[in-house]
Amino acid sequence: MFKKPSVHLVALKFLACSFIYPVGAAEPLLVAGDPIIPVDEDIALNSSYPGNEGPGNVLDGNSNTKYLNFGRLRAGFIVTPTGGASTLGSLNLTTANDSSERDPTTIEVYGTNELILSLDNSAGQAESWTPLASENLALSDNRLTVSEVISLNISVAYTSYKVIFGSTKGVGNSMQIADVNFYQSLDASGISFLVPGSPILAIQEAAPESSSPESEGVENLLDGSTATKYLNFGAENSGFIVTPSAGSSVVRAFTLSTANDAEERDPVNWELFGSNEAVTTEAHQTGLGREAWTSIATGTLALPADRDTAGSQVIFNNNDAFTSYKWICRTLKATAGAEVNSVQFSEFQFDCDPTLNQLPLEVQKLTFLPNGTQIQLDWTGAGGSTHLLQFSTDLVDWSYEVDDSLDPDENNPYLVNVADLPVSAKGFFRFVKSN
């Protein structure tokens, strides 16, 4: 595969005899303040229900039946009303027959107009969901009791809704609710548009193990200092999502720096994804199902044992532009059988044109000699490699070769005869590594 040559430019004006020093490595793509969030793809799903206590019971209008989910925390359901897209103005709930410690204490509501692909007892994240509401619940300890009206006034109509009960009153083995009613009105008047027979799935949007100490958050990756670090207790399969403020980009390399301690926490195997959708994943969530992600590359890191040290640049093939990137650590450096509670690293940077960084700055100095007929180029290059010296009048056409077999040890400095160059008021030189 053709590899873009490493190039460095210097510009000159023949008449004015002035020059501009060459351009070096490209500006870093990631900068402090870019939106970046931690994620962890590992979740433990415990969603299940007794055969006669499935999610369909919340639609039957009978408080003597109930929906119970052994997943408990962040358990809920996805429902697709048979009446089609509807706006949600308000809702209420009815407590189940027993065990008030199983009552939910928070409710989150999401909407989508996508086809439902999630399966029963899944995480319910196979679709893109729009957050609509998040409310605390104060359900009565009395059994078979209708809650107060929760007014939402959601003006956009959705074909499906997802309800997540984030927590329960107690720490028992399940979450339960007898009935849930959705109304288009703001005061729960009229008829619920959740009716028996509407497609409904039990889900548990289990929270991943992702978390970070207060001073070791993901923003430390972009602060330019190896004295700080990002640590995630999600360990393997955790990482981050970043949206470069520079906009859409084609990344082809990254560099990662080790943290201050605990070499066994260093990432080894990794995977990189890209997306052009708006990022709706929240911090410390899975990063799965919220946006569509395209796998860009996978590989293995060989980070140094030295702490607070940058590893070698990792270069991969990619020609696709994305607005956001997700980087995931698949395995850690820990020895076989060892238990490691986290992944950590101190700095991270993408490179869109890694070939620019493979050589040192080549044109160090341009000098018009007193004879007025020659230009002296002082340059550096890769030892053992042959270089081309090319000339352009417009930075587009580089077909003019001044010399095609230069050795930095033998041809430095290099003298260019002005008379041999195309006639122009300005021109540009570049050295190119040819092998």
C-alpha cells in the first residue's frame, strides 16, 4: 500500500530574498476542553421475571397483577403503543400487592421513532433513545395504590417509549410495579394510551462498573501533563468517547502515555471506533446502542515499564472521517491470574498525518549565498534512507525534482543553483523520504 511520504516545506521569495522556516508536526487534534466522557462496555444483566409476572401486566389495568424484575436496579420496560406515535403529557403508577421495599424510587423516560430491535431481558440499548424526563418517585407504602400524577408535557410524538426505574426503596432481590399509565393530557385525564396487547419488553439498563476517583477523571488525558492520569475502575473494556472541537477528522495514529504507578494497569489490546452521530451516551455508561459506531482499527500496545512516559506512536490504516471517536481497552498488562481493579494512563493524543512525525524537522535553515546564484539548505533526515528534494511554485504541483538521491550524512548542507529552478517570484522546497 502506498505510504504518504514524510515532507517538510520551506518557502522563499527570490526577489525579496526572504524565507519562512518549515512546517513541522501537525497541530494536535485533541485539546483541553474537548468533550470527553468515560465509558465501560461491561455490564452484568440480571433481568428476568416469573412466568406470570411479566411486563405485560403493567398494561392490563388490573392492579392485582404485577411486573417483577429480578434485575432490580435500572430495570424497566420498552413499550410500543399500538395506537402509533403519541405525545406523552403525564403518567401515573400503581403499587404492587406486597413488599414495599421493591417499589421504585426514580423513573426515567426515553423516546424513539426507530424500529425496536432490543430483545426481552436485554439492556434495551439497540436503538437510539432521546432522554425525556427523570423524576423522583414517592410511592405510598400502601399496597395497590395509584401514585400522584407526574406531569411531563412532552410535545414530540414517539412510536416507542423506554421506562427505567433507577432504584428501589430497599435492597431486596427485585423491582415491582402493578400498573403504568401514559396519558396525552397533562393531568392524567382521559384514557391511557398504553393498552393490553401493545408490544412490551422487560429490560435492565444495568450500570457498568465505570467510575473514577475525583482527581483522576478522563479530562486528565487532555491536560498536557503526565503528572495527572485517567483511572477507570471498569478495567478491561473501558475507555472513553471524545469529540474533537476541531470537527470532522481522519485519524491515523495515536500516542498514549503511562501513568505514575501500577504497571499492571497499563492497557495492552485496544479497539478504536468512529461515529458521525451526535453523542448521547452519558459519562460512565456503556457507549453501546446510543450512537452507531464503526470499528476503525484494533491492535496491541507495547508500553514502556517507565512511568509517566509516552509510548511509541501507534499507526493504523484509516481513510474515513468521523466527528467522534471511542477508544476501548480490551486487555491489561496484568500477569495471568492476577486481579487488577482498574485501567489507567496519563495522556492521549490522535494524529491525523503520522508520517509528518516520523522524521525530525528537515529544513533547518535556508541561506542565499553572497554569489547570488545559489541557495544553501541545511537539513536533517533519517540515516540510511534516500531522500528527494522537490520544488513547487504553488504547493500543489511537486513534479519538479531538484535531486532524487540525497543522503543526509553526505549531502548536508545542499546547494541549489537558482538558475536551475523554474522562473518564479516565489517557490517552495520539500525533502521527501523515498525509502
